[in-house]
Amino acid sequence: MRQFHDLSAVFVHMLATALIVSCAFAASLVAAPVPPAHADQLPNPDWVALLSDYEKDYWQAPKDKAHGGKVLDVATMKRDEDLAVAINHKGAENLDGNGLNDQRKRALVDSDLYGEETMPDSLGPTLGRYMSEGFKQGRLGRVSDLFKFNVASTYQSKRAAMHPRPYLDRAVSTYDGTNDLAGLPATLDIKESPSWGEHIPGYSNLQKNSSYPSGHTTTAYSWGVALAGMIPELAPQIMARTSEAGNNRIVLGVHYPLDIMGGRIGGSAQNGQYWHNEFGTSIEPAARQLRGYLTERCRADGHGDTLARCIANLKANGEGGYTNTFLDPVADEPVTDQASAVRVYTNRMTYGFPQVASEKGKPFTAPRGAADVLRLAYPQLHADQRAEILARTAIDSGYPLWESSDGWQRINWAAALCARVTLDERGDVVKVETADETRLDGPEVVNAQYADRGAHPASDAAAGENTAGPAGPRALAAAMNARAAIAVAIGTCAAFAVVAALRARDRRRAA
């Protein structure tokens, strides 16, 4: 009988241990993050279609030697080339003995087409230095990868347009035929820049008859929109610097304003696809790495123990951040703070081209993927709410290239990524105040507690976002509470099972 009791005790002990281990394992599964759902994947944008307004409205591409290119809209193309000359000449003022000035030097650095050189400036002198050093030390590998892979190709769209660059004989077509310039000059008074050390303008090796769209600008926007989405507190300045990188192609005399506008469309659309498809696998990890690294550097230098405090301490979203005193007919004020950054960026969205009256006031619908770019800026909000921010900050219709762009031409990233957004009790966006209208320390949501009301949470799934569920604060809290409740229930059941087993053992001993 004694042997039976001993065996029974061993059995009960083993059973209790198994139950405890099983409960702990189950609880760990419940408490672990749920793997993100796999979003539907957006295909590569049709770059030729997105940029086709150019060939439809302004310039007919050459077909062969007998059929050169043809100017379709004389007024628009004349403004395009007049602006190119004016911006180029303004950038050639006050040259030193080597034919250089600060603006040309920046333009030559940007011509290297290297994100690790161009983008740190946008964070201001101190944070920009940290970022540059992080790249050099290999501590920002995820950000480097993002800059490499989040880049749109302009090959097909350039082949579709085949428009001559401003520093060439523009009467000569791609196929050595003759372009019909409709009375516009064959040569423009372009002032070419010399090289600066290893930084070269590349006049001799650029693809000759392919000005539209600007590939350098497309790449700069591929970087810039991504960086602004990861550090939205500085989005106005980051986007102003990005627009400067595009404008610097005009400063060097290798592109026209319409080329720059086309590049912005391409780089924006590329980000929409990349943020949609790679948000969890590339964007979030890169943002964590960059923000964590900058915070670490700030803390070590006594600028604050959070990135927000560091930005405030350094005045990186004001006079201590990215500034630019280079003026021209479009950028008619220096960039000194958030507000001026938004205004300069917005001016470069249209380059002052006139709006077609009959095309004004058309509805704006955010293209697929665009709302994904706002996910880190407004983590409390859902896809439709973020799309509404884009709509309320978008420029009007009727400016060049808007119609074929599927909405990308109208998106104002400098305004949308850093705004104060107000929700009503239904969770609807009722007000968006941008950085040129009010002083902001970063993107902000007023009445965020209403974000999960109504049908807003369902818009995430409808948009195919790569997320385990609604992103709003209440949904997140509910998910955490649900996991905790399940874990407690499992633990309680296990405890009851162990108690029952021990009581059964005691009854056997008593017998």
C-alpha cells in the first residue's frame, strides 16, 4: 500500500509539473506579439502612365530620324525653359575663383546620387552630423538598405519622353533628326558648373536627350519621403531639403522644372509602394534603428534622453535645424524654420506654373499606399483618417502633370507628415493645422481617444495594410487586455487542476 501511495505521489507531482509547464508555454504564446498579417502587395507603379501628361500635353516624343520631337504647348514649355535659365543664373552668382559658391557645391554633392551625403543635411547641423557618422560607422545599415532599395527607375519614362536637356542643342532629336520647337530657341544660356573635388556635374556622360523626368530628383524623393516618414517631427525641413536636391538639378543646368516635378511624382509613388509592401520588414526596423541611434547620441552629448527633447534642445525644427538662404524666382524666401520650409516646398510643387481654370477643384483621392507613409507619424489613426489628412493638405488640381499622376502630384508631404489633426466624437478628421499655420513640435492628434469609433478601424484591412489588426490606441489596449485575460484564465485552470490532483492524492493516502 505504501508503494502505491509513493507511486501515486510521483504521478501527481509529474502531472502538476506538466500542467504548470504547459500553462507557462501557453501564456508565453499568448503574451508574444502576433505575427503581422501579410498585406496585399502593390505592384510596381506604371511610371510611364503616371507621367504621361507630359507627352500628352506639352511635348511629343521623337519617333525616328524623319519625325523629331515637337513642342505641343508653347506657353508652358517657354515658362519651363525660362525658369530653368533664371534658376541656373541665380545659382551662378557670387562665384569664387574656382567658379564655385555654396549652392553649386551642394548641387555637386547632390549630383553624386548618394543618400548618405545628401539627406543628413535635412536634420540640421548636429543631428545631421550624428546621422553622417552613423552611416560611416556602419550603425545605420537598415537605413542604408532602405535608401538603396526604395528607389524608382526612370528608364522607361525617360525613353517615353526623350526631351533634350537644357544645355544641349535642343533642335537635334534623339535620332539625329530635327525637333520642332515651335519658335522656342534651340540653345539656352546655361551656365555650367565646374567640378568640386570628386563631385562632378556630369555634363559629358548624362543621357543626352532624356531630361524628363529627372532621375536624380526621383531618387532624392525616394530617400526624402522615407526619411520624413521616419522622423516626422522634422518632416517640413526634410522635405524642403529634398526639394532643394531636385532644384539643384536646375542650378547645374541639366534639367527643367517640369522634370523636377515629374521626379517628385515618381519618388512619391515609389514610397507608397514600398511603405505598403515593406512596412513591417523594412520601414519599421529602419525607423527604430535611426531614432534609437539618434537618441543615444543625443543622450551622450547631454541634449536630452528622448529624441523629442533633443530636437527641442537643439532647436532642430527651427533656427538650429536645416536652413537655406538660396533664393530664386520660386524659392523667394529663405528656409529658417518649419513654416518657411513648408512654404518653399509647396512653391516647388508647382514651380509657379499657372493653374488651368477648367481643372480647378477636382476631388482628391489618396492613391493606394500613400496613407501608409503616414503610419509612423500618426500611429493612433487608421488608413481612412490618414488619407483624409492627405486630402486636406493636398494642393488643388489643374497644375501641370496632375491628371495622369493618380493623385501623387498633389500630395504635400511637408504639410501632411507634421500637422495637428483634430478628430470629432465619431473619429472623423475635422481639422488639420499644418506647420506653416501653427507652431508644432511634431505630428499631433487631438481627441485621439475617438480614433477607433465607427468604421475607421475596418479601413486598415480594406487598405490591405500590413498589420495584425487596427492600429488605434483602444484596439491596441483591447488586444493587450484580451491576451492578459486569456493568460490569467489558463493560469487559473492550471491551478485548479493541480489543486484537484493534490486532493485526489490525499484522499488515496487517507484510504
